[in-house]
Amino acid sequence: MMGQQPDSGGAGAAPPPESPSRREPARRTQFGREPQALLRSSNLGLEKLRFGMRLAKDLRHLRLKRYEHAARAIDEAGRLEQQSR
């Protein structure tokens, strides 16, 4: 129907790539009062993501090439996090 918003994908859907919530941890780290706590929190999130990706690869739900690509991207995000400390 016209005038309606598209479905957001449900309650557990990830925000769009350019949404403010994806940029929020970095912004809070830069301007917040407790940057170390936010960095630890983001590091924990990266560790959970690494574990989930390895599990998906090991269970053969993810092809090796896609796993390698994701592992490189996660590693790069971790390096960016360490540079901001």
C-alpha cells in the first residue's frame, strides 16, 4: 500500500549499515566519559562474532571463502578499536 513504511525485518533485525546505532559505540568512545568500558564492550562483541563465524564455518553453514572474508573484516575492526585506545 502507498504511504506505509517498509517492513523493518522484525524485532531482531540488524539496523541498516548507515544507521546511527551502528556508529554509536565509536561516537561514544570518542566523546564519552568512559571510553575504556565501551572499548571492552565492543571487543567482547567482536569476540562473540568471531566465535559465531568459526562455528558457522565448522558446521559448514558458511563457505571457506566467505569465512575468510568475514575474518579479515572482523580483524580489521579489532585493529581499529586498538588504535583508538
